[in-house]
Amino acid sequence: MEKSNFIILKKIKVFIVKMEKVLLNFPKKDILSRDFMYHDILELLEIIYIANYESDLAIKKSCQIKALAKINKIDFFIERAFSLGHITEKECSSRITELNEINAMIYTWCKNGK
């Protein structure tokens, strides 16, 4: 496993743990959004693992692009949670900053063609 990919996976795992704490506080009336967000976060981890182990560059690139799309979707859910008052502005800002870091790392990985 390449060092840069390991860092991406480590950051995603830390992000998941932090988001689990946030998602526990979602109201029951918005349980569907919570479940969608959690599913997408776990799917992001899975996609990165697949991309990391894949030797076919076309499939690897496809997985990297899917991961970038998932990040944008998760970002939308976080912003929505803030607008609905499910999370604080500080929490929203922190999670989005973490997502942007992960996004930049995956984008660089994608651009390097490895």
C-alpha cells in the first residue's frame, strides 16, 4: 500500500468516527438522511480500498472519481444537516474542512495517475 493512500484511508477512518458521534444526535424525524449519509461515508471507505488495491489503471481512476463524487454528496448532507439545525456551525465547518482535505488528497492521487 502506498504511503499517500494509507494517509487517505487513515483520514477517512478518523472522519467516520467523528461523524458517528454527530449522527447519533440526529432527530428521529430525519433518520433517513442520517442513514444515507452514514452509508455514503462507509461506501467512500470501500471505494478507496478498492482503488488502492486495483492494478488496472482505468478501474482505479473510475474508483477515484466515484470517491470524489461521494465526498461532494457527503458535503451536501453535512450542509443540509447544519441548515436544519442538526449540527452546529463549528461542527459543520470542522467536518467540511476534513472532507476538503480528503478531497484534495484523492484529487492529487487521481491526477498523479497511480
